[in-house]
Amino acid sequence: MLSGALLLGSSFLASAVEMVEALTIVLAVGLTHNWRTALLGVLAGFVALAAVVAALGPSLVHYVPLNGLRVGVGVLLLIFGLQWLRKAILRAAGLKAPHDEAQIFERELAELRGGAAGGQAVDWTGFVVSFKGVFLEGLEVAFIVLTFGTNSGRFDLAAAGALLAFVIVGATGAVVHRPLARVPENAIKFTVGLALVSFGTFWGGEGIGVKWAAGDATIVILAAIYALSAAAIINLLQRSVPPLPAVGGGSD
Amino acid sequence: MRWVIGFGRFWWDFIVGDSIILAVGGIAVLVLGLALARAGDGSAAQFVLPATVVGTLGVSLRLR
């Protein structure tokens, strides 16, 4: 009884940690691009995950090169996150226009002329980020369930823990996405940049064999280091360079 | 052909974006970490990786 409860709890907690990581990425895409893009990435991630799990079953642990996948996803998130963080720093330091209405109007006009659905059109960059987050974290949850289930002989409890985590984390995401949407745009993009760079460093590091002493908590530590560094860089830029006149605000 | 060019452009924009320094630096971060991890200095990599990320960001802003 106690071992069953421990197994359920362990599977729940381990899966919840991975799912919160995926949720962070999906919320980031939804808030900065649009929800259609984010949810399409989630759907594609689930479909790809289901296909891999159905095709390989318990042998998944032996066939999927999880570390290779971590390096691939990590490096892309790292580069993508750095691009966002760079733009957010330039805007915060007053060296890049935070919002260029004329440019946005021109772009939306061009999209409408091109037949795109404006703000709800699928953004493929956001789709890839959302897809990768869900697919990688989903694979890690599958690994947790398979490992816990194989070692204990109770797949039902291991899967129940993961399912419980999915329901709770999913419900939390549905509740928090609206209040988050009211946060100022550049603050959101700055935070998303920090999150992507932190996840990218963590996953990429894990993939190449770095053993993070603080485990998953390293992501929070990395985010704090990057936030402090970004604040210091903004301060330095504000002191050393006079702000430029408003030029194109860019799309991100 | 148009689809291939569009696909290539998408990945170029995704990876390179506004600054090629960030793309090169992002890869260099993990190559450096890999070298340290292979040399058996995994604990040093924990500090070198974030430091290199911050350095890359600083250089790209300096050379903007």
C-alpha cells in the first residue's frame, strides 16, 4: 500500500516537473504569438509522441536517443531565446523602438493582402518551439512511466501518476493564461527570452553530459543568473550609449 | 522549389535571425561544454556554460 502510494507520488511529481517545463514553453508561444499556433504545436507534439510510443512501446527507452534530442532542442531554444533576449534588452535600454505602429500596420496589411488570417495566422516559428517543448517533455514523461513501471511492475500506478500530473498541470495552464496576457508585451518577451535561454542551457547541457548539481532546480538558478546579467547589460547600455531615435520595432 | 527555398529561409531566420553571433555562440556554448564534460570536468561545465551564454549575448550587443 505504502509502496504503491510512493510510486504514484513519485511518478506524479517527476511527470509534473516535466509537464510544467512543457507548459512554460507553450504559454510563452501562446502569449507572444497566438494561441492557435501554440495549441497546434501541442497537438502535433502529442500526435508525434503517440506515434513514437505506439511504435516502440516499452522498448522506447532503448531506441530513442534522448540525449541527442536534448542537444538538438537545447541548442535551438538557446539560440532562439538569445535572439529574443537581445531584442528585449535593446528595447529596455532605449536602443530599439519598443513598438512601431507604422511597421506593424504595414506588415498586417501585407498579411491581409497575402490572404493570411492576421493575428490568428499560424506562426511556424512558434509552432516549432511549442512542438519541440511538448514532444521532448512528453518523451521524458514516457521514459519516467516506463522506468518506474518496469522497476516496480506496476505500470498502472506509474501511468496514473503521470495522468494526474497532466490533468493538474493542464488545468493550471488554462487558469493562468488569461491573467498572464495582461502583462506588458516587452516584459513578457523579456521573460520568455530568459525562460528559453534557461531551458536551452539546461537541456543542451544535460544532452552533452553535464550533471547539474541542483537537478531541475538549475533552470530557476539559470533564469536568475541570466536575469541579473541582462539587468546589468541594460544598465551598462543605458549609461554608455545615447538612445537612438525610434526606428523599426521588429516583429518580435 | 519555392517550398524548398521557403523551408530553408524559415530555418535560416529561426537559427540566425538578427545576429549570426548568437547562432555561432549558441553552438559554441555546447561544444565547449561537451569538451569539458568529455575531459571529466562536468562541475566546471556547470559554471562555464552560463558564463559563455552571457558572454555571447554581451558580444552580440557590443557588435550590434
